[in-house]
Amino acid sequence: TPAEKSAMDSQIALRGKANIRSWCRAYPMYSTSVQRCIVEENPRGYAQEMFQAQKNLKLTSADAMYCFVAGHCNNTEVTEATTQTEASAICDKLYGQRWTKIGWNDFMGVLARALELSTTHHVPKEWNVTGWNSLVKLAHHEAEISAMTACAMGNFQCDLAYCKMNYCNSPKFRSRFGNLSWSYPD
């Protein structure tokens, strides 16, 4: 409904729980991905569908950076058998209740910045990036918003499968972004 859509702009989760209805905002682009993850509980299928969708949007480098910076490549707690309920508890452990407060506008800002970076191949001055540390800090902030959005939308466990299947063990992406796995700026 329009009221639900408006409410999700500032808070995706509903009463402190993942809101799978939020996927309606991403329809039809990610309809097959959400079907694999939420309906079929098939993280591998989600990973394959999502990779193709992101490849078509030329966002694989941005996603690879997300996977490494968010710590998904080092996460051993989430497996392909992790349920949505278990993933929500892991989100609580990783982010406290902050993930329940993340809004669609927060995530769309991350996407807009990722698209800008992937098309222009330079960091705009207004981002105030003054060196490597500030760039890593920005990447960590963006990755955290993306991960908390996955928590709020109910696909956190599938995002980890997506990362592990497509990026974490890829020599191409590991050589470019693997060093970010261990960077946790203040």
C-alpha cells in the first residue's frame, strides 16, 4: 500500500522483524532472486540469480567490495542451512537493533553512490575522501547499511551465500578487495 511504501522509506523492518514485503519495492527486477531466497529457501539459487542481475547492472565490483568489507567472506556462522529466523538473530548479534531502523532511503543512497562510482571510476570531492583510511571508512559504512538492509528485508543469509559463491573465493575479486576483509575502521 502507499502507506507501507512511505513507512519503509525510513524503516524497512516491521515491529523489529524482517519485512519480506519490502521486496515489493524491488519488483520486478529481483523477483526471481526473492523467490529463490524467501519462498524456496534456496540460497544457492538466490546467489546465481542475484549475480546475473548485478552483472547486468555492472555492479559486481561494488558487490564484491560489499562482501569483503561487510565481513561476509569471513563469516562462518551463516551457512546455506541458516534460516531467516536464525539470520535475524545473527543480525541482532552483529548490529544490535540498528538493522531494524534502516530505511529504504538509506539503502537507495548506497546504491546511488555505488552506481556513480562504477560509472565515473572516481570518488567525488563532496564525499570528503582524503586518503585510504577515509575511503575504507566510507566503504565500511556503505557495506554496513547494505548488510543491515539485507537483515531488514529478510535475505541476510542469502546475501552471504551470494558473496561466498561469487566473490569470496574468486581470485579476481580477492586480489582486488580481499585486503578489505580485515579493515574495521572506527
